[in-house]
Amino acid sequence: MYIAMNRFRVLKGKAEAFETIWRERESHLDRMPGFVSFHLLRGPDREDHVLYASHTLWRSKADFEAWTRSDEFRASHANAGQANREQVYLGHPEFEGFEAVQTMKNPAASKVEA
């Protein structure tokens, strides 16, 4: 399992615009072999920004890397540098990638929607 995360610092008062950008984008993730799930996470409010993270779960690091080289990746990121970026973001996103070294599952959790 591989987790790919990007952290975003979104300017105060721009959280709704940021979330709209993500809701309305074409991701193409569901077309990719090895893609498991995606989450956009809202974190704590800070003095000058709100912290967000995008979180994708992949079957393997190789699957994620294939995504980053794909036409689908290029299409989904074609407008990433636009969309009023200067007025919404505080700096550039920060990427973090993680390979799972241990996994625990709760059998009862399959009954709970994420």
C-alpha cells in the first residue's frame, strides 16, 4: 500500500473556494490501475491559513508513479496552476509519500462508511 499526500495552506476566507475547485475538477483517478481511494481533508485553522491535505491510497508505489506519468494525470492537473491559485493558496503544496510498513484493520469497520 502507498499513500500519496499533498498539504495545502489555504488563505483565510478562501476555504470554500478551495473546496469548490476540488469538487469541480476532473480527477480521472478512477481510471487508474491500483487506485484505491481519495480523500480531501480539512485540518486546523492557523493564524493566516487553513491546512488541507489531499490523500490518495494506492495498491503500490509503482501504481502511484504510473499515475504521475499518465495522460490522466496531465489532464487532471492541466488547470492546477490557474483557478485563482494566487488568491487561494499560501505557497505551493507540499508532497509526502508513504509506503505502508504495518496495517491493522478493524473487522467491524467494514460496516462504517468513510
